[in-house]
Amino acid sequence: MVTRDSRGQTILIMAILFAVIVLTTVILLNTLHAPANVQTQSQSSGLEDVELTEAQVANDMERLFLVHTSVATTGEPLPYVEADGGPDSRFGDVVENTSDLDAALRASESGAVVRVRYNATRSQEGMLVRQNDSTREFTYDGYSPSDQNWTVLDDAEGLPRFSMNVTEAPDDSDSPFEVVVDGGNELTFDDDGVEGAGVDCELSYPIQVDATAGIGTISNETEVCGTFDLEPPDSFDLTFENGSEVTGTYTVSGVDADAAGSDIDSNTYDWQHATDDDVIVNPAFDVQYTEPAITHNATIVLYDEGSQ
Amino acid sequence: MIRSDTRAVSIALNYTIAIGITTILTTGLLISAGTLLESQQERVARLQADEIGGDLLRQADRLDRINESTASSETTVQLEYPSTLLGRSYTVSFQPRADRFDDVEWTLRIDSPELSVESVYPVPERIDVAESSTRGADLQLSQCPNGNITFEGC
């Protein structure tokens, strides 16, 4: 029985015990921290920006290269192209000027500093063959009319670009037009469409073919049919067979390739049908991306399989 | 006849019983709360390690993708993670496969001996990493020109 005299002591003891319980609980709970936020979003957006920037740079440089080498869709030479020095003579300066303008814009938008420089050492030279008159056949003028096969690239070590727009199909009775890569695959164009190199496309003409490093797509104005792979080996010839059966435009470049016929002039600027020897066919660029948390230095070879 | 007087005993007994019951209840409460909080601590530490590990693998994957899209590249990214797990230091490392992940070549480990936490994550085969480790504070991830991803710079 608790007497009136001892009630105060009991209350005091209970109060002390209660205080001990509260303090102990506070101490234990204090060691349980809520997890600090991991700033994953801002970090991944930083690297994502690097990826996007690099893709944009590659795209910009490709357009610059196509315009500078005057084989863009218009095919018109620009005033600063020096015909006697080849298409690559002032390309480095053009890249640098473009990079300076681009860097200023980018710095004001995102705070990242991006520099792009033309890398002459890693760029690849070779041969560029092109035709921009859609009414002409896929043959070379210097060959005998009876010769249906034209070795476009001889002893090439790479196929940076291969694009064609075949406007007129071979007749049912004609021999099919074939693009043959020695040691690799071939594309066959007949009145039904295109087949070979991993595709079988029944498409109506005109048919577009666009490939980088031998891998590309086949499409027409309304449909993309599929992806083909010419699988060019380390050294190969590329031949147009029965090119007189079709008409259209094309651009083909080969690394370290030669002109097959001695009668093909090098460095000619006949835009109807030109073959340029010893020109830059696959340019390389150094890209430097800097922001407080990220430093990134890369070399992009424009038409490498992995650089697009 | 002398009557027995139990009043003094009653007071002492009252105290003893009250203090005893309170002590037993308090001790039980503290022990159970301590055990619960300890397991919660470990769970929270693992969750935080999981978040860091998952993000590190995402960053490594992105670095690998950036490298794949170029002829050659070197990238370093400073990562802002908590410098401690529940107030204790921790280490992250790329190490050869662990028993649990014997079908992959490399694993990412986050361990904090003081917390008895060791989280292991498999590194996808296509990502090339080099054996390396660093403490949680000031963590940086580098992708070197040879294609390897490391915590120790190129």
C-alpha cells in the first residue's frame, strides 16, 4: 500500500524512469538516418548531354563535310572550295570557325564548353565517285558501250559512303543491275525491287539506298524496307554490273581506293559525273566537352561503323 | 496478544513490485526497439547501397555507350553520392566475379565493414571495367582510351 508520504517518491522514480525511456528512444532513433538523396538524375543528365552533344556534332560535321565537298543534294560547289587543292584543302579552317560559333551558343545555353577540331591525322583519304544527273546510266563514259560492268572502286580498304537513288527500273527482259562487293555481298535491282545482302524488298522505283561503312537501308518515297550489309572485307573491289539497264544518281567513296581505269581523270569537277582521287572520304574530328563535373575528349571518325 | 503489523512490508513490497514491473517492461521495450532499429538500419543501408550501385552501373553503361560511338575517347565524371552510409564510410570497387555471379566476369561491390553491408551487382558483359576501388567520398568514374572503366582515373 502506498502511503501519502511515499507517493512523492513513487512519482519521482516513475518520472525518472520515463525520462530514461524517452532519452534512450531518442538516442536509438537518432542513429537511424533517412537515406540521403542520391543525385542520380542530374548526373545521368550530364552524361546524356555528352551523348546528345556528340551526336549533334557528328550530324553538324557531316552536313559541313557534305556541303564543303559539294556533294550535298544540291551538288553545287561553294565559293570557298578550292578546286585545284581538292575538297579538303580548307576544311580544317571551316570546322574551326563553325566550332567557335557553336561553342559560344552552347556555352550560353548549358554552361558546357564544347570544342571541335578537324583531325587530319585520323582522317582517311581515298576515292569519291558520284553522279547527280538522274537520267544517266550507271556506267562510265570512258568505257566501251559494250562493256556492261564498271569497277567503281579498285582495291578499296573501306566503304565510308554508299548512296544511290535508282530512278528507273530494269525491264522484265533486261539483265538485273547488280552492285557487287568482291568478298562481300551484292545488291540486285530488277523490275520487282531489290534483293541480296540480307534484304528482299519488293518496292516501286525510284529506290533509295543509303549506307555507312557498308550497312544501310533501302527505301522508296513511302516505305523503308530493311537494313542490308554489304560486308566489305579489308580489301575489295566494288563493281556496277549491267549499269546501262538503270538510271539514277549515286555517291560512292572508298578508302585508299584507286580508279580502275587509267582513262579516269582524278580531281575532276564535272558535276555530272565525277571521280575524285586522293581526297578526304572519311573525315575525323576531335571533340572536347567540359563542364564542372565532366571532362570528355573523343575522336569521331565520321563514317565509321560505331561513330554514327 | 501482539498483532502483527504488515504496513512496513506492504510499502517495501509495493516499491519492489512497481520498480520490478517497470524495469522488466522498460528492458523489454528497449531490447525489442534496439533489435528493430538495428534491422531497420541495415535495411536502410542496403537500400542506399542499392541506389548507389544501380546508378553507378547506369553511369558505366552510358560511358560505355559514349565510347562505342566514337573512334576513341576519354571521359571522367565526378559523382555526387553521400560520403557515408548511415554515418559510416564505405568503399566501391570493380572486382572479379563473386560466387553468386559466377556467370559474369566482373562485379561492382559496395561494402561498409562497420555496417556489415556488402552489396554485389553484376557488371554486364559488354562493359569493360578494370579492377579498381575508391572510397565513397569524392567518387569519380573514368572511361579510358583503352575502353576500360575505372574508379582510379586513367
